[in-house]
Amino acid sequence: MRRLGSVQQKVPCVFVTEVKQEQSRKRVCQEFQVVATEQLNPVALEANINCAVATEKLDGTCCYVTVYKGQPWLWARLDRKPNKQAEKRFKKYQHTHKSSKGFTWNVEEDFKTVPDAWIPAHGVKHLNGYPVPDPQGHIPGWVPVEKDNKQYCWHSAVVDHQAAGALALRPSGNMEDALEIVVVPLVDLLEQTLELIGTNVNGNPYGVGSKSQPLHFLVPHGSICAKNPPPVELQQLRRWLQESPDGKVEGIVWHCRDGTLVKVHRHHLNLPWPEGETFLGSKPVDVCVDWTVDEYAGSSKDLITCFSRMNGRKFSRLQDVQYDP
């Protein structure tokens, strides 16, 4: 299970990477591409990558569960970013020096405002009491998900803070290679990070829900193991991602025994994403929502209530899941 500390620091690629001056496949406004070489990253070698657990890299938006208002609460990712003037100054410096090293920020004046409840991610360095931006000029952080904030309406759809439960997707406890939809008490997710996936997140590569019936789930990081992953070698990984049905994933995150995380993304190998039916979207799903909190009084149309009425239903694929409103 991935913890908070790994989120604020970018997970390194399992291979040594180099920068090519061509349009990024991953980021529309990025005019360079980070590509993998044949050489294994020393970080991966030192962490004994060959004994690590390979898990599927999920394509959604990162969330975090920690205490707010005295109880477990879902938080959304919100990075503090520079204002227009500071961004212009930062880009000019990067262009002149071919690097961001040595650039000086004034955190009080150079960054956009964030909600009062915003907190920096665990591990963000501080200088003179202020958080230090990362090399991209962002300060990773979190904001609590409130129902009246439309910006996080899809986060709100999968959580009930009154009942302290969240709608989650995880490997089935009864059937190999299957998934199950469950409600997990938020207290069981404290200090964990999760990925919100679904209809209105990152173009919905998994084909979850529809415009008329949007559907979202929280998936604990590190919970979906890669199936039959190849050895950690560039060409074998490329072939697996291109040719194997098990390789229809955005990438792999390896969880090493010492806590180190390393990853490879399709874009590191100059491969497109998404491409056809995904491995996750093709898995069968069981509905296992037996949510009987004594004082639970959710709306008859909220997702937790809808799936509780469908307890025991089975679907042949994740992308076939529909709920009864």
C-alpha cells in the first residue's frame, strides 16, 4: 500500500532517462519528452528491484485520507502553482540556464492562493517556515473534499463523511483476477493514498460509467498487481506492453522491500496510452456492498446506497458496471 510520503516526491523511472526535444505524449504543453534508456536506474538496483512487487500504475487523480474536523476525511490533490508573473520569470530562467537549479522563489508573493484548509504533502521541505517548491515550481499538497465544492464533485460522489465510508474498487477476495466494489470505512484508509478513477477523470481510459450515468471509484495504491510482468529489461517490458493482454496498462509501479518506489510509464517507451480495451477495464466485478451503518441516512440516489441495493450482483467487465438509480 502506498503511503503519503511517496506522493510528494516524483517516483523515479526504473531506467535511467534522457530528455528529447520533441512534443511530449503525456503533457500537451510540454515540448520535450522523457524517454527510458537501456540502463537500470541505480536507485532501482540499490533497492533490489528484482525482488519488488510489480503493481499496475493507475490513470486517475491522487487522493489522501487523513483527519479533518476530528474524523477521517478524504482529501484531493491540489498543488500550489506560481502566478503568471512568477511563472514567466521561472520559464525565462529555465530557458537561459537550461535548468531550474538556483532559481529563487518568494513563496509569499509568487504563488496562487489556496483554501485555508490546504496542507502541504508530507515530506515537502520547508525553509524559514515556508514550503519549498519542487523542480517544476509546484508545491504538492492536499485540500479536504467538501460537498459544496463543485470542483471536487466526483470525489464527493464516492465518499460519505457522515457515515465515514468510501466506495472503493479492489481485488476480489473470492475470485482470482476479478475485482469487487466495496465500501471501506475511512478509518481503515487513514494515512493512505488512493487513485480516483472513473467517467470524468483523465479521459476515462478504463471505460467506467457513462455521461448519463457517471461512475467513479477509489482504488488503493499498490492494490492491483501486474499480471505476469516480464523481467525488468527495456525490450522485454516494451514487448509486454505492446503485445500481451496483461500489458494493457498505463505502466508499472514496483514496490521494493525497503519502501522504494520506481515506475515505468508507456510514454517512457514512446508507446501510446490508452490503446484499446484496458486490462483493468476488462476484469470481472462483484458488487459486495453490505453497508449497514446504524445512523446511515444517505440519499436514495447516492452511489453507496445504489450499490448497497445491488449487493451480490456480478458484471463480466468493469466497463459493463451500471447502477440502478
